[in-house]
Amino acid sequence: MEPWPCDAIGVLLVRYMDRREFGGDMDERFIPLTETVRALPATTPFVGPEALERTNGAVFKARIGANESAFGPSPKALAAMRDAVAEASWYGDPENFELRQAIAAHHGVGMDNVCVAAGIDSLLGLVVRMLVSPGAPIVTSLGAYPTFNYQVSGFGGALHTVPYRNDFEDPEALLDKAKAVEAPLLYVANPDNPMGSWHGAASVQSLIDSVPTGKVLILDEAYADFLDPVEIPAIDVSNPCVIRMRTFSKAHGLAGARVGYAIAHPALITGLNKIRNQFEVTRVSQAGALAAFQDPQYVGQVVAEVAAGKADIAKIASKHGFTALPSATNFVAIDVGGHEQATRMMAELGRRGVFIRMPGAAPLNRCIRVTVGTEKDRAVFADALADVVASGG
Ligand SMILES: Cc1ncc(COP(=O)(O)O)c(C=O)c1O
């Protein structure tokens, strides 16, 4: 018989000693999780509508909770993806070359200023991994987009939060906090999720200009397509203190294809390229995103439909005495008067087949958050809301 390799004996010995030390049953203490991962909760904050449907045993009649596009992708994107499916046995281009080329040309930047990945969510993880050491203080708004927090916690960063001011992220306070704790990384979404509020170009530019040298601002512009272009500050890739992020998940209707991009100084993009999953964006997704990007007319139609839908939702809300907050996104936060009311309303709407969400922190959580769906979705929402209100919900 071959002798056992030393490593294997070592592993057995460590296991034996661990078992004695920890008292027997195999549990996660016998798995070499990092301290960071061990400390994380086993549950994730992202309960998708599919999971809720499985729990409820019923399919939602209106899926208006995750800020997806109910209007679907451009027919050109659908055709491109259909064609690409036939080539799905091949990996996608790891350089995402054609898509990056189109993005760079559109924004008037170099290809070395663009990194494509599986959505902003993936890019957030990459940036955090690139810039955050365990224990590093990281700044965001209390109740802001939770995936950023999830990524920071996953890499062992220490979150420092700043309250919203009158339902807007507070750039000055965020900056003061970032300077006070010497945060290497600050996160701001403009327009914001979950409130839909936004700051104009001058205010965002002033925030960008105030980021101290050697620190980085993530400017998450997932909803930029819904914002008046004059409200968006010019992209300056000579500034190494800011990373702009965009996605195909909203106006382009490709949330399920998972494509987003970062625009930044080449040094930051080089950093991202060192650690990104090279084959992350599939052939099908690259083809769909490229075709969607080349169909701005369709995006314009979606933006117009969303604007009409927001006006509609405001009317539905006001019929019941609720206030729809102004929004530069594809969703509307509706103030229903309190956290308890919002929580109950979300549950009651869910029972009536309407999937919505609500902000996760006070005082934002006095609102429910409703994505602009199709006319049919809005009719379902209107009926369900009327029923909830009539039954005292
Ligand atoms: C502010 C913000 N950033 C990023 C995302 C996710 O983008 P992606 O689908 O590109 O990961 C969302 C989705 O709701 C969002 O609201």
C-alpha cells in the first residue's frame, strides 16, 4: 500500500484535533472559512420574486418590485440574442471587445476606460475587492442600495452610514464622513434607489471634485437613462477619484442577461481587469447588450413609457391620500405614512399577487417602492391597492 501523502495526514490530524477541541459533530468550524465569511449571516438580503412565489405557492400577477423593465429588451436585442444562442457552445469574448468599443465611442472615452461585467452588482464586488482591506471604513447612505453593503461586508470592510436628508442622499455629509474616517471608498447612487431622488449635474460634479486624492467615489448611475441628460455631469476619465457605473438592466430591459459597465481612469480599469472573471459575460449577453446599445430609439420609447407610468402611479397613490415622491428612475417611492403601514401594505399587496418592495431603513421605510410596469401591471396594482385600503390595510 502507498503511504498516505503528508498533506492528507496533516488534514486528518487537524480534523481530529479540531473535533476533540470543538466537541464532535461536523459543523462549519471544520471548514476553513475566512474570519470574514464566518462572521457573515447565512441568509442573504436578496429574496427574489421567484423565491416568494415558491413560498406563497402562487405566481405574482404584477412583478413590480425589483426595478426591472416590464417593457422588455429591444426587438433588435432579442434577435441578436436568438442568433447568439446557436453559438452558446463557445465562451464569450473575454475582452468584451465589440461591446466595449461601442460603449467607449458613445461616451467619447478610450476602450481602456471601460470594464464590462455581469451588471453593476458584479462591478461593485470587484471595486470593493480591489480597494477594501479587512476593517477598512467605507461610507454610504443609510438605507441606500444594499448590494454595495453586501459586497463591503463580504470583503470585511466596515460600513459607516450617513442619513438621507429629506429623502435625498446628502453629498456634503457623505464627504465629511468619508474624510473623517479616511474611507478609501465612498458610494453614491444618482439617481438614488430606493427613493428615486436625484442631484443635478453641478451638485454631483462638486461631489466628484471634492473626493480627496487617493480615495475613490463609486457613482452608481444605474438609472441615468431616465434622467434628463443635462443633469448628468460630464465623464472625465483623467480623474482617478471616481468610477462611473451604468447598466443594461433598466432602460435596456436586460436585467436577466447581466451586463453592466464601469467607466474610469485606466489605472482603475487595469485593476478591475486583474481580478474580474474573464468569461463572466456570456456570448448571448454580449450580443444582446451590443444590439440594445445600438438601438437608442427603443430606449427612448421605454423612457417615455416609464415617465407616463410614473404619472399614473402618482395618480393611483393620491386617490388614497398617499404621496408619490418625485422620481428620476423607473420606480416610484410612495409615502404611505409610516413603517408599519408600509410593511403591512407590502405584505397585503403580495397576498393579492402584487410584488413590490420597500426601503430598508428609517425614515425611508415609511414608503413602499413600486416599479413602473406596463399599463396592465398598473391596473393590477391599482385594484389591489384599493382593496388593501378598503380592508383597512
Ligand atoms: C442603484 C442600483 N445599482 C445597481 C443595480 C443593479 O444593477 P445590475 O443589474 O447592473 O447589477 C440596481 C438595481 O436595482 C440599482 O438600483
